[in-house]
Amino acid sequence: MQVPSGWRSGFYVVIVRVRDEDGGIFEREHFFVVKPATPAGATSIAFVVSTATMNAYNDWGGGNSYHGEGGTPRFKKAFPRTSLLRPWSRGLIRLPGGAPRAVSTAELAPFAVPSLPAHAYAHHYGFARDYGDASWALYGKLFIEWAEAAGYTLDYYTLHDLHDDPHALEPYRLSIVVGHDEYSSWPMRQAIENQLAAGGNHARFAGNNIWQVRYEDGGTTFVNHKDETTDPLFGTDQQRFVSNAWDLPCVGWPLAHTFGLTGSNVIHAMYGGAAPRASGGFTIYRPWHWSLEGSDLYFGDLIGGRPDCIAAYEIDGCDFTMRDGLPYPTGRDGAPAHLTIIAMAPAVQHEEDHFNGTTATTMNSVANPSIKGDGTELPHLEEHEGARHPKYGAGMIASYDRGVAAGDGTMFVAGATDWVVGLQRRNWFVEKITRNVLDRLSGPRPAASSAPRV
């Protein structure tokens, strides 16, 4: 298929439909992204589709980076190498209205077992088991529907475009990633670094930033070991490219160096037994921050709580301490000292078990970095009053400037996969903050200043 030159940059859904002998209709979906003919010719904003995360959750043919052959019912054995030359599982591109999210937003009764309605829905209606984790329909689509209706023009790229060209974002004032953005390769991340170094800005309305991946066999194989000791690059002079957590010492490039926040600190909220009765929103700590200008928000206000639940599923944070009632980064995980923590929401490393192992856990050993493949626990759990508990922390909204002078690149992170739900549901505060960020960071570059940072 030759794409006509007049087609606008965008995300295009392809529907393949056949009719069987009995008159029944069988449909499946694919997609492609049309890049702009002239980068930044019509807009200063680049929207980047999180294709690497979609790769990891695609189980067409039987396996993905979480579930595969072997293992046990509780501890699944994932595939470290999967093909990119295959279709998308049903539900990763298109979903019916009303399909459940990854999280349960219903009130949990006392002593009830936390559940994930998306899994039961997927099983009953024949969708991919992990559609709730990586469906375009639940994340990227929600953002662009809101943004285009709000009058924003976007140029579209995939993370794979950044992998092929780490300089692709440099013409833009602002690049955006939304939803569930968990995986990236070294060149993909370098593309954002290059844009920031050129004076551009990045807005991440997304969560669960953890894993480095590779592409091999001419870009047709997705390499995602999640155990650095099984990666052939481990122990070699190329081990910084091992397909495991960015924050590992052997990689040497902590995520917080780029984004200020990381998914390796804490991950889950309102997901199974991970903070199932949380408020669902972010609590404001610094209402004077520029991203909240004109929002009428006060210290202690909650934004995006029930029923919207924007601080849910998988979220990013940093190691922090409290001084005079305000959160500050400690820097132990690489977060910049001048990172401004604007708002926070409680989150945990993995589920708490209130049932002494009598119910199946929601998250398997691959999704849970605290559990090894043989079921034994790694030292991420902490002792509290004689009981074993997951690591506690907070997801965050945060920002920082890359340099002292005005005009240097700015990083803004609303670190939650489900931030986009607040836009879909027209939450006024979520919309206002999003507009503030887009308008400020996509506008003309301010004049340089020698004024010290406050």
C-alpha cells in the first residue's frame, strides 16, 4: 500500500474483515503511524506511540514478555525473545465501549478479595489476557481524542521511529508520551535526551518506566530477558545494553537521570492487592507550581480521585523525604536535587497478601521484580511489626529543568498510566494541568537568563 502524500500525520487503524460460509463476520485489527513529511512543519508537538510496551504485552501466537510455556500456575515463564513479525492480539488496538480498565475502581468491601475485572472480561469475550495493560484504545487513543478536540495539532511518531533515528525529536519544542510506557531501548531514550539537550521539552503523562529492551535480527526480534544473568550481554563490555531494569548497576543509567522519576521505586496502586482502597487521586503539595497556575488548587487538595482514579494501575516516583511538610527527592535513585515534587499518591512495590497465600496473587513473578522465577523473594520486602510487607512509596507529579538558564529543556512527569482517564472523563483539574503543560512547553523558547534558580 502506498500512502498518499496528502495524508496527515496520525495513528491509522486497519480493520481486516472476512465472512465465513455461515455468514458470520470475523474481524481483527492492525495499525500504522504516518510520520509528518516535514518534521515540526505544522506543529511544535510530537506525540510518541509506546510501541515497545505494546510489543511486550502482545501475546498473539501464545506468548509474550509475561506469559509463555513452562513455569507453574503461579509463576509463569515468559519469553525473552518474541517476534515483531506477527499480528496484534485482539484488544490491543480496538475495544468495545465499556471494556474494563486494568484496575478495579469499585469500593472493596471489608475482607473481600481484590480482583481485576479486565482479566475475566478478556477470558469471557476472547480478548488478549493483557489488553487492559497495553491497549491503544485505553491509553493513547484517549489522549489524542482529547487533544485534537481541544485544538492541539500533533505530529505522530512511534518509539521505533526514535530507535531508528535518535535525532527525530530535535526539531520539536515538546514531545509527549502517555499511558503505559514501560519499555524502551537505548536509542529511544537517547532521542529524548537529544531533544532536551537541544532545548526542547518532554511531557510524560505516563507510568511504569522500568525496562530496557533491545531489537535484534534486523529489528524483527524483541529482546526482553528481565533477568540480566540470562542475557548474553551480561558480563561483557556491552552489558550496559542488557535487557533488564534501567536502574540496575550494570546498566549505569538510572531512569531518574532523564525523567526525574522511575517505576523501579514503586509500581502499583489500586491494582489487585496493591493499595486497593486508595483514593485514586494525587494529593497536591506545591500548589504554586507553574503547572497548576489558574487551577485554584490548594495544599492538600485531591485531584482525579474516585470515580476517575487517575493515580492508578502503574505509577512512577522517586525516593523522597519530608521536610516542613513538603516532599523532597533524596537523590539516592539518581533523581536531580532540584526536582520539584508537585503532588503524590501512595503506591507499593507489589501486592499485599491478606489471605496467607490461600488466593492466587494478581501479579506473577515476571511482573513483580520482588520475586524470582523459582518463587523465592528478593530483598525488596521490609519488616514492619513482625510482618513482611512490600516496599512502600508514592507515585508523583514532578518536574525539573535540565539547566540553570531559561530556555534549557524542561521535563514534566505526571507519573501515572491512567492520567488519560481524567481527560476522557473531562475532569476539570486534570484538563487544566494538561493544558498548562502543553501550552507552556510547546510555546516559543524563552530568552536566556542568568537569574539563579529558586
